[in-house]
Amino acid sequence: MPFIHVPKSWQLPERVVTSEAAFLQRRRFLKALTGFSIAGSALALAGCQSKQATGDTAPIAGTKALEAISNPAFVDADRPITNELIAATYNNFYEFGGNKSIWQNAQALPTDPWKVEVTGLVNNPRVFDLDDLLNFPLEERIYRFRCVEAWAMVVPWLGFPMSALMKAVEPTSNAKFVRFTSYFDPQVTKGPGFPPVQFLPFPYTEGLRIEEMANELAFFAVGIYGHTLPKQHGAPIRAVLPWKYGFKGAKSIVKIEFISTQPATYWNTISPGEYKFESNVDPQVPHPRWSQAKERLISPGGQFAWEEVPTLKYNGYGEYVASLYS
Ligand SMILES: Nc1nc2c(c(=O)[nH]1)N[C@H]1C(S)=C(S)[C@@H](COP(=O)(O)O)O[C@H]1N2
Ligand SMILES: [Mo]
């Protein structure tokens, strides 16, 4: 059997305070089991973890365990997985502030109930609620993640391919682009403070060509590290496009529209010379204010630290996506 089951025990509370090395060892072990039926053995493994002093898990409080199959194509990102609590406390979410420390502000986001309206050039327009989203067959994919600001992480997402949603709504042949719109309510998402929120092009929008959306890599995440998304990561659903810079992946999506022309997007509207619509990761194309040749891999050893590594074209995912750009 090609898939292994990620057991519920994967997110035992102590998992989040397990040292990264132990966590990775366990992942490798799970990986080594691919091809076997491991219904009981993975559960037993959880008991083998060394228990460590309790850490502060407040940044992921309120999340719920999710079950998913591990997609064998994405079990190894060639780099260590970023420590969960570091990923959960170093975020970009301009609706909640202009720096990386927005995780507490983001707790104001109301995520239940939630509706995602899928509309435009589709045969089956539909409004998905939270249960509908969680009812897609969920898989885990460990992806490299690269922000345009030249920092990088490695994150185990849970979710479903965008192609699964396309199948459900059936875009028509006139649909050439898709636009994602994030949640916005100026009473809640107060923006970075300066400039004042009313001067910024909120709601946050992003977009793709339809062929990019249909690519195997394009993913909707409803979870991370074995549980639902904490709000600061864009709960309850956000886009993940690992060959593009992180800003292409809109968080907390409320609307998905299939359209015939290229949509305006948040960062491209603010600074078109710096944030292109396509924005594939490319070491050869510098940002006007900095080089993209290298990136700072966050917390390779589990503590908050950097390691400089070379940037890879398409973030290393060329085998999947290069043909989209030839
Ligand atoms: N709605 C919305 N989506 C967003 C952003 C944002 O500010 N608002 N920031 C983007 C940027 S620049 C990055 S790098 C990633 C960060 O995702 P993370 O905080 O979950 O790591 O989210 C992207 N999606
Ligand atoms: Mo980013």
C-alpha cells in the first residue's frame, strides 16, 4: 500500500515539546515503514518518545487533531522540519500587524462558523462550510516554504490538493485565472497600524493562472503539524504554493473566484515592481532591495537561529512545475 496512516497519536500534547531531533527520528521511522501496514505500530511508537519538560504551547492552543494520510512524494523535504512553536510564533499576517509577532493578535479571528464561497466561471458554484472543507480526503505534505523576505522553513501541512476543489466545482473553459480573498473586517483585522488600514488594499487577495492551480503541488492547507491551523497560520483554510514566494499563499480564505482575466493582488497593488503576479522562487532574480541567491533557514536545530542555505529555483520543485513556464 502506497500510503501510511498518520495516527491520531501523532499529536499527543507532548509531541509539541519533543525535541526536534526526536521528532525527526520518528518521522524517518514512519517513512521507513512506507509500504508496510502499520496500523498498530505507529501508535506504539508514540509511547517511545522521551518526555521533556512542558513547554509553552499557548501559540497552538485551541487546535484540534486531524487525521490524514502521508503523501509519500512529500515526506522528505531534504531539510529538517521547523520547530512547531517557532513556526507558530514567527508569522506574516498583515491584517493583524506589521511584524512577525502577530500570533496573539490573530487570536481575534473568528473562524467558526466559516464559509468559503466558490463562484465565478464554474458549473457548480458552491459555499463550503468548515465540515465540507474537512471532509475532503486529507493528506500530509512536508513542503519547503520560502518567504520573499529571504527566510525559509519546512512545514508539515495537512490539507487537500487544489485540483480536488476544482473537480468539485468544475471551472468552465473560460476560467483562466483564480482569485483568493482573505477574511477582512476592519473591526477585527486592524492592519499593521501604519499605514492606517483604510489606506491599504484590503481585503488581501492573491491569484494564480488556472494551470498553476491545477498543478499537483498547489494545496489548500486546513492543518499543520497534525492538527487544525492555529489562527496565525491562516485558519481555517489557506493556500500553499511551495514553488512560489510565501505571499502568494493567501490565509483565511473566504472567497475563491474563477475569472477570465488576471486579478489585482494585495502586494502587487502596493508595489508592482517588487511583488510580481507570478513570483516563482528564483535565486537569479533579486528583489529590488535584496538578493534572493541565499535564504535564512529558520531554526534548523530547533532553537531560534538561522542557517544560510542557497535558494533553489522553484524552491527545488522544478520537476513538478518547470513545464508551466516553458
Ligand atoms: N491574508 C494574508 N495572507 C498571507 C499574508 C498576509 O499578510 N495576509 N502573508 C503572506 C506571507 S508574506 C507569508 S511569508 C505567509 C506566511 O505564512 P505563515 O505565517 O503561516 O508562515 O503567509 C502569506 N499569506
Ligand atoms: Mo512572505
